[in-house]
Amino acid sequence: MMNVISQIFTWINNEILKMTWLSDLIQGLVENVFGLSLKERLGGSVHFFIYDTIKIFILLSVLIFLISYIQSYFPPERTKKILGNIKGIKGNILGALLGTITPFCSCSSIPIFIGFNAAGLPLGITFSFLISSPLVDLASLLILMSFFGAKIAIAYVVVGLILAVVGGTIIDKLGLEKYVEGYVKEIENVDVEVIELTRKDRISYSKQQVKDVFHKVWLYVLIGVGIGAAIHNWIPQSIIETVVGNNNPFAVLLATAVGIPMYADIFGTLPIAEALFQKGVGIGTVLSFMMAVTALSLPSIIMLSKVVKPKLLTIFVAIVVTGIVIIGYLFNAFSFMFV
Amino acid sequence: MIIKVLGSGCSNCKKLEENTRKAVEELGIEATIEKVTDFKKIMAYGVMKTPALVVDEKVQIMGRVPSADEIKKYL
């Protein structure tokens, strides 16, 4: 019985998430139609480029659709009501969990921050939400499974949630309420009735989300796959190992530092992360890179700077960066458990 | 009928306004369409994800951009 379950799971992992059939199909295309050998640089990178691009776009469409459907049940207005009555670390945990299923865009950071604050949510709970929201979501979980396997994907989610909970709790304990901008505290709480959507509404919303995300990220995906292909086939192993490989004790710091200013979607960074990982870069280094890209983006930091004073903003960024670096080193140290 | 489109200038907010105008036109009803961009006023409706559509002071649509046809059922 267990054998059957494990076989089914392996099938799902290989055929649906990793799409080995697609890789074989593209291999056929590259070898027989283009006449290039996969063992050569050109053939290898062409295969990588076509296969990864198609894989990401398929995953993107399916995942965004499914996740948006689920997320349509959890608009931030509902999250605010759910969190409104909970105090203490339970609130941080729930806030972090709800952050993962609430649709996030940096344009809603300000209203969400103000709204949660006005509803009386402790500052730390709001931050637990704001840390987990861009960092962890169902789409990244599934797509990480596809590229790195289930163990790493689940570990990433768990660790991301811990970072959100710990980060929020620290902010609570530091008592930084006075560093919230004055006008924010003057806004009164208004609860709006959350409108129930019909199934048709949800499907239309989910389709719209797929179109929107596609529009936003297709170029980043192509660039990301291009860089990934270059790493995969053109950049010598020795350079990669020296710069971000496990021989470099600062690899995690470097990966984090490079990732922070990058404003890209997880879909765009994945092919880069995948290529680096296949070249032997530590899993922790790779995850730190992806977390740094997704958790902190210039638009959302600019937005937050309008609602919190510089000191609180700096502490927030510092906590997240430190967390990412620690997670990176830990994953590298314990990589034997995952790889 | 007083219709308010809540949103501070992102492309989705403009699309909602366009689709709303189209819906009003096609239904041939009397309605004023007002754009609300001040986020304090937006938050006064309890809305946290824009764009949003308010019809006669009741929030009907939040955080998404339905087509003109879908908007008609709220007017």
C-alpha cells in the first residue's frame, strides 16, 4: 500500500511538477529538428531555454489560476477581521499563515498596514503578515516542489513562516509603536462586509490574475531563463564555485546582497536558482537568493516608508535580512538532509 | 445612482473606471461616476485592496476588475 502511494507521489512529482515528458519532448526537438547535441554547449543551452520557458509558463498559468481561486476566499478585509481579536504569538502565527494565502501586491502594503493598525492589531502581527505575504505562497511552494523536490519546498515554507513569526514577535517585544507615522494612528477602523463571490466571479477573477501576472513577469522569466541557460552551459563551473560555491564562506551573504535590490518575481529567479543549484551551489545559498528577491522589494519598502518612520523601517529590513542569511547558512549546513 | 470608483491611479483602477462607464452606457441608466483617489477616503469604506466599486454608498466590488457585463449586475 505504501509502495503504491509513494509511486503515485513520484509520478505526480515527475510528470506534473517536473514535467520530465516536456524535457524529453524538447530534447527530441533540439536533437532531431535542430540537429544539436544536448551534450554540446549550444544544444544544451537551447534545450534549457525552451524547456524551462515553457515549463515556467505552464506552471505559472495553472498555479496562478488555482491559487487565485483559493485566495479569492481570503481578501485582506477578511483577514483583518479574523486577526482582530487575537493577541500574542498565536496572532503572529495566524498572521504569518494568512499572509501566505492572501493575494499580495506592493500596492496594497499601505492600505493593509493602515487597516490592520486601525483595527487594533499589534504591530508585530501586521509585520508577520507583511513578511510572509510576499515570501511564502502556495504558488512558490508548488513551483519549488517542481524544481527542487518536495522536501526542500516544504522546508522553505516552514522556515519562511518561522522567520515571519519570529520577526513579528521581535518587533512586538521591542515596542516600536511610536515609530508608526502619526497620521496612520488617526485613521479609524471601518469594517466592510466581505462580499461573497459567485463561482463565476471567482473563475473570472482567477483568469484575470493569470493574465495580469503573465503581463508583469513574462520578460523577467525570459531574462531569468536566459541567465540560467548561461550559467547552465556557458559560465565555467570553477567561476561559479569560487564566487558562490561552497568554498566561499561568504556565498550566502553575497547571494542575499545581490538578491535584495532585485525586483523580480519568483518565476523569474527560479531558472537562475535552478541552474546555480545544478552547478553545485549550496541549497542554502540558492534559497537565500530567492528569499532576498521576493521578501524585500524596492516598491514595497518605499510604500512602507510612507507609513513607518525610518527607524522602524530599518529594523524591519535588518530583521528580515538577518533571518534570510541565518536560514541560508543553516540550509547549507544541513543540506545533507535534503539533497 | 452615485457610483464611486476607488483607486489611486494604477492601471487596474483605470480599467475599472472604463468598464464601469461602458456598463452604465450600455444599460442606459442615469448615474454619476466619481473617481476617489485619496486613500484616507478609500479606507473610510474599509477597503484595503483597490480597485473597488461603490454604488450608492455600498461597496460592491473589492480588489478585482470585472468586465463591463459583470459590473452591470451591480448597477
